Amino acid sequence: MNSIFLKSLYLLAIVFIISGCRTPKTHTENTEQDVDTTSVAEFFLEPPVGVPAYLDTIHYELPDGYILKLFLRGDEYFHLAKTVDNFRILMNPEGFYEYAIYDDQGLPQPSGIIARNAEDRTDDEWRVLNELRSND
């Protein structure tokens, strides 16, 4: 059987068990408010399932209106963005993607150079990117 179907069936059984075990509210004479018990089904319709990042090209509009083509890779635990020609990019606080450079510990840092599609890069950008690529 399909594992998602089995997980859904398992969750449904738990919901029925928990719902059946709930004690009904009773009104008391004291001034305390009744405690509202909510079943699991009201919070979760399906168990969370990890999914990979979108696999196709994304057309991301930078704050200046430029459309950058990129790929997202990873899942809910680890993810990264790359240009379509495989340069790692990071988003800066202003919402622009910058090419990544690596520090002494091998961690990616923003380079200060706004990412562009390969056909729109200047000769200076290509020189920097070729140097980054040769350092890999």
C-alpha cells in the first residue's frame, strides 16, 4: 500500500480514538471558565511531509525590476539558490540576490555583486565569477 495512505489511515484512527475519549463539557456553578478541548483533527488534516524545492527555473523579480532566472535546491532542512549556470547566490537584506563567496571556514557570504543572468553580465562580473569558479 501507499505510505501516504497508510499514514493518513493511521492519523485518522488516532483522531477517532482521541475524539471518542473526549469528555463532554459540563456546566458548573463556580466562576471558572470551561476548558475547551479541541481534537487533533481540527489542527492537522494530514501529517507534515517534507518536499523538495521547486525543480524548475524560477523567474524572480529583483527590487529594481530585473528578472533573474534561478534554481532553488534542497528541502525543509537545507536549501540554497543558484543561477541557471550554477553560481551560488544569497539574498541580501534589500531583497537582491548576490553571488556567494566563501570565507575561511568555507561558509558562503554575499559578495556585494548583484546576480544577473549570464547574457546580461558585464566583463568585470565575468572576471570575478571566473575567479570564483577557479577557486572551487
